[in-house]
Amino acid sequence: MLISNAVVCDVNGERNVDVQIQNGVIVAIGENLQDENVIDAKGAYLLPSLIDTNVRVLDSSLNAKNIKSLVKEAKKGGVGHIVLNADSTPAIDNEVVLEFAQNGVKDISEVKIDFMLNALKEDMSLSNIAILLKKGVVAPYMSTIAKNNIAIKIAEYVKMYDVTLFCKPEDNSLINAGVMLEGDVSSKLGLAGIPELSEVLHVSRMIEIARYFDIKILFKSIASPRSIELISKAKKEGVHVSCEVSVHHLICSDEACEGFNTTAKLNPPLASKDDVLLLQEALKNGDIDLLSVLHQPNSPVNKEVAFFDAAYGCEALEDALPLYYTKLVHSGMISMPELVRLCVQNPAKCINMQAGLIETGQKANVVLFDTKEKKVIKNAQSLYNGEELFGKVIIY
């Protein structure tokens, strides 16, 4: 197969070349290549397929049906590799559940699916991290509700197996009391707020653990500019920490919750309007390492209720690439090669893989993306329902 007239874009930039693929491998890149099977890209981008390391299944219910639904949505959104979050039901914290999950994806080839393990069991004891890592999970996940002695044991395993710890910084005593960011909007709506300090305190704590044990930590779904400042400072000091931010937190503020809009009830909560601007500056300055669409779908019965009772999360996987392109690239916030770095190269590094380049000899994990197409989102579970996005993933 030959893809002609494409704008090939990876972390090294953009170039107008043809790409020849045989048996799923890129065999030639150049001009005026020949092949019996030719796909005319007509100026569309040829990109490495996206990687998202923070995806949940419907209602966090781990079963084959929900996983297959994710695969369809990921393919439409240009996402070729997803890592399922470990805090599902049942949680991926033992061999039986992991084997069940792996059996559910063994026949899926369109999208690569990996699993992280939940380092904490429901009773806050330690799961069998060593066994689960040997069985094929790509990273351990922990919430900072873990006490220091448990967090230190997890850090020791992370160092032993040279993996990245996926860490969700949150304070149990503070998150349980609120449903959105503590501030003017929460006061206006009369809703209990979660203070920004809930995240910042534990980012600081885990940075010191990373420093002490010399381990890699990826802070998941960061929402506070102050957290990013702390992480950036630690990186300059040689600490192996990085941060992931969702596209929603770069675009939407807590004002999206007005009218008791449960679609805007996210975890972590959306930041204030001023902080969204600071998050955008952090993105432009290169202080954010990974992006995620933070896909967390819920059944209507769990969303179409009072704000306090509604489940956290929104849907975005199906619109991932158009959403990133429209809100971040087309708007001029970042370039397309930078998007590839944030959504392909860096997520791959966190799971000990290499991706982000389109070169001969590599597997053709690529996607065609036509930026001339437009699409109106029609999804009540999307924060962008009714909005028009630029770009369409061409499935071939």
C-alpha cells in the first residue's frame, strides 16, 4: 500500500512525501514512489496514531463489551494505543482480574490495549505488584491516599522493576467533602468545593519520594498551575518527574459547571478561569509533558442526576484528534509536531516504549487526518456537544 500526497508529521517536523507500507511495516518514504494499491491523501496529515494512558471504560465497569466499545471510539479518534486506568470495577489489583482483562483484549488488533495495576487494594493494603508487572501490566498506579509507609513500599518496587509510577495526587480528607473546585463558582452554586491544596500538597510529597528513591513518577491529570511549577522545578533539579494534563483542563474552566452541568463534573475538578490561562502558558512553555482526553464515560442514569450525586467524567475518545487539533493546534497554542510529542512520544516513554517517529523499518502505527473536514459533535456526554471541530480521521 502506498499513501501519496500526504503531509507526513512526526516529532521531527512536517514533510511532503509518499509512504509505502507492506505487511504493516513502513518500507519506503520518498517522492514519486510506486505501488499497485495507492491511497491519495489529498494533502491530509499522516501522523503516528495517538497514545492515551488515562482511559476508563463505561461506568468503570471492566468487561469485554465495554472494552470493545472503547476500541471503536479510539479508532474514530485517531488513538491507536490506550492504557486502561486501574481503578475499575473490578480493580486490576490481582492476577485473576488481570487475566480476565487480558483475555478480553487478546483478539483485538485494531487498537493496542495495555493495563496499569492498582497498587492499592480496597482495604489500602499493597497489591502483589511484582507478580502483576511480570504478568504484563505496563505501570503501577497509586492514589496519594496511600499512607507514607505504603507509598515508600510502592516506590521500592518501582525502583526494582525500573517502571514509571502513575500517581494521582489527591487528599482523601479533602476530595470526599467536595464535588468541584473550591472558589467563586462553587460558592455561587452552593456546592461543596475541593481546595487546590488537595493536589499541590501531595505533588510536593511525591516529588520528595521520587528524589529520595531516584524513581520515575508521572503525575496523572494535573489541574493546578502550582503543581506544574513544583514539577518543573524538580525536573530542573534532576528529579525524574513528569506531568499529564487533560485537554479539558486546558480549555474549560469551572464556569462550565454553571447551570449544574454534570458533564463538567470531572476528577480532578476543572480549574478557575485564571488558572486555565496559566495552564495554557505552561503548555506553550513546554512544562506539560503529556496530554489526555481523560475519557471517563458514564451511563445517563449516573450523569442525569443532581450535580452532587452525579458520577465524575465525560466522553472525548471518539473526538480525540479533532479536539486536540481544533483547540490546541488550529488555535495556535502548539504545533502539530509538538502535539505528536505530547500525545505519542512522551506517553510511549512512560510505558517503556518508543513512538513518535515515522521512519522506514517501523510498524505502520499511523493515521490519516484531514484538517479540511469539519464535524459537529453530537454527544450529550461531551463537554463540547454542539461545537464544530476541524479535522476527520480517515479510516482505511
